[in-house]
Amino acid sequence: MYTCYTYGMLEAVALHKRFRDVPALEGFDLAVAAGEIVGLVGHNGAGKTTFARSVAGLVRPDRGTIRVAGRDVAREPREARARLGLAPQELALYPTATARENLLLFAGLHGLRRKESKRRVDEVAEALVLVDVLDRKIRELSGGQQRRVQAASAIVHRPPVLLLDEPTVGADPTTRDALLSTLRSLAGDGAAIVYTTHYLSELDALEATLAVADHGRIIARGERAKLLSGVPGHAILEFDRSAASLDPPVMTSAEIFTRGAEMTIRAIDPAAIVAALLAAYPEAASQLRAIQVHAPTLDDLYRGLVAHHGR
Amino acid sequence: MAGDSFTRIRLAAQVRHQGILLLREPGPLIGYTVMPLLLIAVLRPMFQAIDHLHAASTLTGTGQAAAGMAVMFSIFAMKAVGASMLEERTWNTWDRLRATPAHSGQLLLGKALPLLVTLIAQQFFLFGFAITMFGLRPASNWWALVGTTVVWSTCVLLLGTAASSLIRSPAQLSACGDVAAVLTTILAGALVPTTLLPGWLQHLGPVSPGHWAMRGYEAALIDGNAKAIVGPLAALAVFGALGIGLGALFSHRSGG
């Protein structure tokens, strides 16, 4: 169990950072409670990586403060980093060393004695299904295995705050489940976790809250279900002939687009719109070949929020 | 106390890991250790012939060849130091190390120690070969030879680390390393005795750290005056300090 800072195990307040004339962070605020997993989402350039590098002390913000488990990153950088586990987006492992050697290095750099380091490495390898590859060189591993070793290097010292940037890229479903299960367990022990991903299903599995970043700040923060409730999903209808020739109606509760034999309907409840449309236009129903209904995705949420914020 | 303990643990972890990395890819360092042995055997008769012209002893030829190759190939081995630093950047591991609670100084020291041991070992191996095969004996004392080797290796390591802060690709490293090695070797009089160099090159010699390493080795091996190494070692210490300063400056400017 970790020392519990109920409000803000990780606290970033009003972060600003410019690289020459390019703003990277513009008032970035994020607080993560102990035991909370936050899904940090946003397109490229939203500020996610600069935020992660700022928390790790690799980038010094122009303004704002960051506290990791109560330690100010600017004033107590080493104490803050001692309480942080980082798995950056780009692979950062020694390819000529084995997975075990990489993990032992990072455990040692976090101050774990050799015997304790070995024990922790075995534990984390078991949790992340890495036992069979521990003594293989990183360059001999698959992309998914390398990502898992990277995630293992972030958690081997059991930090109270974790930053994981797309750790499941290239992972197969079994190993992805192993990682997600490990993260849930760490959160259950009180760790605050920031998890970057493009997959909503992973955030569902982690029962994560959401933080949406855009142009260097957080534009939405809260429960997934609440944030997604007002976001339109879409349905794709495929007909035997040109969808435009069916003369689709103008509706206030949905946007309808046609392209060739396809008709796309964007609406809060696309299934209900499809049902109403087909009931009202029997000719269209008779020409229908296939229907796909999609629940709102992270992309839908992001597009909706960005449009709402006038970007 | 706990802080000291953590420092030791971190340093040990880093030293152990860097040692593993060096052992995994030993090719270049083995090459830079074996090649000078061959060249000593080839160049020794030439230096002996030169020395005969100057009525010197036959041992001096071996000493010249060994000292020259020690200087030349430790500069080549500096490329291994540069490669090691470059790899940290291309593998993204340097930032990853900086994201741990280890101090930058600890990280650099942990990285440098195995490289320093390797550089020193390379030269001991070289002089060991000259001693065993050709009966080389220091004219002053053994400690003068050991001292010169350690100070020169440290100087090479510090300058190599500083230079590697500016290097951005293996191709740059290879080109810059080769040019630096040849230039330093020539200016040092490691390949051809300085007395045979054109006058203007002789005047340029002191700007090269290799020149002072060569003078240190000559003092230890040939001159028979241990005190004569003090000046060259002091000059090498200045070059080493310059390496620290430049390394810190380049590293700061590149955000490292």
C-alpha cells in the first residue's frame, strides 16, 4: 500500500510550456487521486507527451507546478522521480541487454538492493507474462514483448504514480489483458495511473476516468459514461443502389451523409434513427443490403469536444 | 546514511549494466587492442633505425613504438566512448535514465567507470605485450608509466564524452573520430617522431593532448626521469578539465 494523498497523488496545475514560438502546454491542469486510473486521450500535438516529460523532470515548464506524491517536481526533482514510474511512448530499452538486465538496471537506479531487485523482476515478469523471455535480448523480442518489458521497467519499483504512454501497442489480446489486470491491481493498492491510449475498450477494462487534451490543455475531465453520453455514434447503411437517389430526409436529430451506395447517419442514438428512417421509407428498406451501428468512440468524443471548443 | 546507500546501489547498478553492454559488443575495443600490437611489431625496427642514427639504445625504439601506439589507439578507442554515448540517445535510454532518481553525475560516473577501466586495460595490455615480447622496461619507474596511463585514459574519456555531446549520428562519429585520431597522432609524434615533422607542425604539437601524453610516456619509458612526467600530466589534467567544461556546456545546450 502507498501513502495516500486522496486528492492529487499527481497534481499538475496551470502548466505552460513553449518550444521557441510553438506552445506545447497552455494551462494544462490534471489531478489524479490515489487508486484512480485516468485515460489521457488527445491527438498528436495535444500536449500529452510534453506533460509526461514535464512530470518526469525531462522538460521544465515555463509556468505552473507539478507534484508527484506530494513532492514538487521543480524543487525536489529526485524525490519526485523516486515516486514515479514512466513508460514513454518511444521504446527506451537497451537492445543488446536482456529483459532481465534492463529491469535490474531500473530497479537498481530506483535504489532497490540486488536481492530485492531480482525478486521484484521475477514478480513483475510473472504478472506481465514475461517469464519466458526474461533472458532474451530486447532486440530479439517482438514489438509487443518489448512494450511489456518497458511497462515492467516502469512498475518494477512499485511507484505510487505511473505514467504509461500507449503501453499496449503491438500486444496480443492475452498479454494486453495481463497488463491491464496488473494496472488494475496496482490501482487497487493505491497507485495513481495516467494511461494514454486510443482504445476506449482498454479504458473500459481499466474502469478509467477520462481526461481529454487538446492544444496543450485539458478540455474535458470526468467519468467515461458521462462524457460519452452526449456524443453521437454513427450507423452505416449499405444499399443496392446509390444512396443519394433514395432522397434521404433532412432531420434535426441526426446528420446524414451519402457516398455511393453508402449512407452514414451520425446521431446520439443512431439505432433509433435507423429504425425510424426505415419505417418511414419502405422503399429504402427494400433496397437495404447491410447495416453497421457504432457506439461513440474516443475519436467521436474528441471531435465533438474540439468542435465545441471552437478549435 | 540512507542517501549514501542509495548512491552506492545506483552507481553499482549503472556500472554493472554498462559493463554488460561493453562485453556484449566487444568487437571495436578488441580491434583497437590487437591492431596496435601488430603495429608495434612492424614499427619497432623503424624506430630502432631512427634511434641508431641518433646513437640511442635499441630499447628506445620499442618504447617509441609502444608509446606511439598507446596514444594513437586510445584516441581510436575514444570512438567507443562516443558510440556508447550516442547509443544512449538513439535508444532513448538517456532520457529514461534521467527520469529515475539517480543524479546526472551518478549516471555519467556509472557509465564512465567501465569505459575508463577498458581504456586503461587496453594500454596495460599493449605495454604488457611490449614488455613480454620485446623486453621493454621503463627507464624511470613503473609508477610513472601507470600514472601516465591512468591520467591519459581519463583525459581521453572526458574529451570523448564532451565530443560525443555534439555527435548526432554514427557516420559523424566515424568521420570525426578518425580525423581526430590521425590529427592527434601526427601532432603527438606518435606515428613519426616530432623531430622529423615539418617545423610548423612541431610548433602546433602542444595544442594536441596526444602531444602531452607522448611526452609523459617518453619521460616514463625513455628519459629515466620520473619527475619529468609532472609537466605533461598537468597539461593532460588541463585538457581533462576542458573536457568536463565543454561536456557540461554542450550537454546543457542540447537539453541533456
